[in-house]
Amino acid sequence: MRLPRIPTRGAGPANFEQIWANLPFPAFVLNRADQLSQTNGAGEQMVKISAKILRNRSVGSVFGEDSVIADTVAQARAKSGSLMQYNVDVALTDLQPARCNVHVGPLGGDTDDLLLIIQPTGVAQKMSRSLTHMAAARSVVAMSAMLAHELRNPLAGISGAAQLLAMNASDEDRELTELIQEETRRIGKLIDRVEHFGDDRPTQRSAVNIHDVLDRAVRAAQAGFASHVKFSVDYDPSLPDAAGDSDQLLQVFQNLIKNAAEAVDGTRGKIKLRTSYNSGVKFAVAGKRTENLPLQIDITDNGHGIADSLISEIFDPFVTSKSNGSGLGLPLVSKIITGHGGLIDCDSTPGRTTFTLRLPLWQENMGLL
Ligand SMILES: Nc1ncnc2c1ncn2[C@@H]1O[C@H](COP(=O)(O)OP(=O)(O)OP(=O)(O)O)[C@@H](O)[C@H]1O
Ligand SMILES: [Mg+2]
């Protein structure tokens, strides 16, 4: 099939072939026997087969005879019209099924060809999940102010009284007063963490070298809680600076690395830090301008993974699977990242858990968000 040329004006040569090749969604043209006659670049990437080799292979042999795609094509043929299937799982051999919208419709003109477009919806869903985290973090902000105010004074009283009792106590009783003090210290630390949420000042952004901050987080982890873990890095050396608050981002990386270190198995534990530049990711927050989020940071561990029943809630406050966990690490991470105008998400299977952060680029004249 030859694609017709678009009449061009001013901006230089542009034609349907270019548009077809650069369409960001997998797209395929099917001939009247439902064989693939054309495939664009995104389509080749999706099925991991070149357009040349795909030519004249049937839809069923590429996507599966019983697949949603083969079924949608058959239905579109039967009614000689267009069909759109929303949020269906498209599975390809040896790949995880991906949630997609599938469109099949006549290509028009004087042919019986069909146009098949597959639009992955995963990114959009992840973005809306991230917005939910923002709402959860806001509810913690309100509660934290009350908690900190109400708990600090009585706690100081309990700790002081235990100190007084300890002065005249027998050895046996002193053990108990020490226990009281130890536990009040623990509650004090918890209040400190909760109070982080109460800090509602806008994020002061400056140019941040992400690799420096990641390295600081790794060094601190290796000297302490993650001394048993093997770290590896895969940094994009040309990664530009992020727009961020380096102290807050350090907290983010420390929390994610701590969770990873707590999930991995004794001596076989591995944590991998990867950075990359991904120019295609944009994110619009209601009422705010669109942010470009090209800086990607992946923190991957080979630990036990997150249970399916927990994964949709891990960014909510007080969700924990640990006997001594507060469930405040990830909500704080989420609050900081969304405060940066960024995105965070997580993919987890047993043996491989990845937290992905996306952050905006530093530009001159940025400052207060
Ligand atoms: N890398 C990971 N691997 C497996 N599970 C994880 C990972 N990261 C987070 N989780 C799960 O998410 C839960 C919430 O994490 P979060 O950091 O918010 O709280 P926590 O680690 O339990 O407690 P805290 O961070 O306050 O000490 C954890 O209890 C754990 O079940
Ligand atoms: Mg944690």
C-alpha cells in the first residue's frame, strides 16, 4: 500500500508515511484476508518483529487465535464498521499482558483494509493512581498537626516522670522505667515523622544532580541498615539536573532504599539504581500547568515483592506489613514527589520490585513552585 502525501506548507516536508512511522501507538493495516500488510515503528516494537517479517502474517498468528485483538477484528469485519474495546488485556507471548484500548475500523478508500490501533492505557492509570496518593497525603497533613500537638506534651510528662521514678527505683524497677523511656522515645520519633507531613511549605526547587543525591543515600545505607546488600548502578552520565529540593529527595531515596533493603533476603540481596532520560512523559495536574517529566529513576530490588492485596494501598498512610513499621515511608515519599510536580509508581512481582520516579528538569528562572 502506498500512503498518500500530505500537501505541505512552510514547515518542511511532511507526509503520511512520516506520520505513520512516528505515531506513538502501535498501528497495523490488515488486508481483506486479515493479514498484516503495514506496521508502524511502535507496532514493530510492541510485537518485537520487523514490519518486513510481519507482512502477510495473519492477525491470529501474531496476537493469538483467541486473543481480544483477533476477536475485535472479526467483529469489525462482521459489522463492516469501527469497534473500540476499552481496558482490555493484550498479551503477547513471553511478555506481561498490558492494559490497552483497541480500535479496529475500515481504512476507507476503495479497499477492504482495516486499521488496527492499540493504545496502552497503563501510563494514564498510573497517573491517576499518583493523584490518589496526593489526596491521601493531604488527609495526613491535617491529622499530623493535631497528633503532634496533642501527643508531645503528655509524652514529655511520661518520660520525665519515668526519669524521676528511676532515681529511687530498685534494679528490677529501673528496667521498667528504662523501658518506658525507650518506648516514649520511639513514639517521639514517630511524631517527628508524622510532623513531616505538617510541613506544608512550597517546595523550594534548585538544580539538583540526581546522581550525587543517590550516591549520598547509598553511602548512608551501606554504612547502616543496608550493609548486607549489594548495590549496583546504571546511571545515564548525560542526565541533566533535576528541579528539586536535594534534602527532600535524599529522604525519598533513603526511604525507598530502606524498604528495598528490608525486603531482600540476607546475603543475596541486590538493589539496582538506574537513571534515564525519557523525553515523552508529560503530566498535567488539575489547575496547574503541564509538567515535562523526562528524568526517570528506577530503584529495583530482588526481594519478596509486594502482595497483590497491598499494592494499591502502599502509598496510603499507616499501611504496613512490618511488625515495627509505621507505614509512613511511602506516603512521605509520595508527598515529596508530588510536591515536586513529579510522579512515582511501583511494579512488583516476587523477586523483582521497582519503584519508578519521574522528575522535572531544572531550567533557569525556576524557583518557588
Ligand atoms: N521494595 C519493597 N519490597 C517489598 N515490599 C515493599 C517494598 N517497599 C514497600 N513495601 C511494602 O509497602 C509497605 C509500606 O511501606 P512504607 O515505607 O510506607 O512503610 P513501612 O516500611 O512498613 O514502615 P516505615 O517506612 O514507616 O518504617 C511496607 O510495609 C511493605 O509491605
Ligand atoms: Mg518504609
